[in-house]
Amino acid sequence: MGVEKRMDNKHIYVTLYTVQPDSILNNLKQSGYHTAKMQFIKEKYAEVAQVFVDAYKWYTHNAEKIVPRPPDAESAVWCYKDPKYIEKHEGYKILRLYVPVEKAVFFRMSDWNKRLNLRYIGKTLQEEDSYNQKLLKYGVDYEGNVYLTSFYPQLKSELIKSWQNLFRYDELVKEQGDLLFDDMQAGIWHLEWEWVQEIL
């Protein structure tokens, strides 16, 4: 069943939305292809860039185990099920894409925000509550200190291991062709002009 489902993935497409600056959109129109560069992330987030760079490097290392990363892609292009989660600024356009499901890595935005904020990602709320109780027991008032200091090696190990739960919905999305949650997000290693259905 699993192999048959994976074979069927080649025929499943999903609608996703991404926001891109006009310069990238113009290049995409001309070349038909675009990959994300880490330099853009550094420029976009400026003084807090290192937090994002570290998280994106972690994401890239783990996501490429699910969908192989082309050598010219330094990071993922972020996409969303619902465009309401996208912040659009002057000089940017929202693109509605029709993407082959096997080209994307799927996860929830709420889980990604936990990873960005160095928080635990539990498979269930009960699992997260249990971890939070351990933090209280050890007197940890800021969850990020578990990762940023060397005082809590066991809790840090549990925290880092929990981040793999970010990807727990990916296989289910690909089996069902259903994006499951409103806050579903996806990382794709490149954009193709032929995937663009509409420019908003």
C-alpha cells in the first residue's frame, strides 16, 4: 500500500501560496526557475538573522532527507495553504501555485513557530504539558534557556529530539492529498514558472 501511495503522489498536485519580491518574480518569469539563497534571509531579518539562519539550516538538513535538495538551493521557499498567513509588503507579490505534492515538505506553521522559538514540539498537547512540567520542576522560566545554556543536558536532548515532530504530517498529506489544517505550511526547494497559476 505504501509504495502504491508513493507512486500515486506523482499525480497529486496541491494549491499553495508564496510571497516573493518583484525582482525574484521577474527572474522567475525569465528563467522559469528559482531557488532560495541564504543571503536573502540574512538581509531580510537583519539584526535577528542569526536566529533564523540557525533554524533554517536545521530545517534544510532535516527536510532534504524527505525531499532531495538540489545543490543550488540553500534554503526552502516557504509556501502556505491559506494566503491569510502571508505578510505582503510593497514590492512583493503573492503567487498562487499548483505544486506536485512530492516536491514539498509539509508541516504546520504553529509547529514551525515553536521550532523558531526553541520550544518543544509534542505529538500531543499532553506530551507538551508533560515537558512543561519538567521545566517547572527544574525552575526553567524561559524555555529557550534549555537550548541556549549547558545547564539542562537531558531536557535539551528531549527538546532537540522533539523538533523532528515538525514533519509528522508530511507523509499523511502525501498519502491523502489533503492539507489537513488551515495553518499548513510547506517548504519547496525551488519555484517553477509553470506552477504559477495567478499573481495576486
